[in-house]
Amino acid sequence: MICALGETTGPPALKYMQKKMLADPVGRQILDEKPLLNTQTIDVNYLGSLPEGTFGKAYWDFLSVNVKI
């Protein structure tokens, strides 16, 4: 998903996102651990129950439109 984002927003936006993530403890942890997001590692139904405006809900919205879940 980040790769697709890079193709649509360009390097400056990705550099900005990286800088913001590195400045945040959770963001830094995500960058350090490079977790895989797939149906084996996350509860997709739970993502759909998250509040609007969260990464999880946005990811669920993306999956529900672009992938059969």
C-alpha cells in the first residue's frame, strides 16, 4: 500500500511521512519492525469496526473496495 501511495504522491510526500513517523515512538517502531499486513496478521473484521479517521478503518475501506474481504 505504501508503494502505491508513493506512485501517486511522489518522493517529497513520502519523505515527509517518513520524517513524521520517525519523530513518533509508534511510527518509529513500525518503520523498525516493518510488519506485514495481511489476513494472517490482522483481524480484518476488527479493522472495519474502528472509528473513521483511523489508519485501520482507512485500510479496511481500501480493502473493501479493492480486494475481496
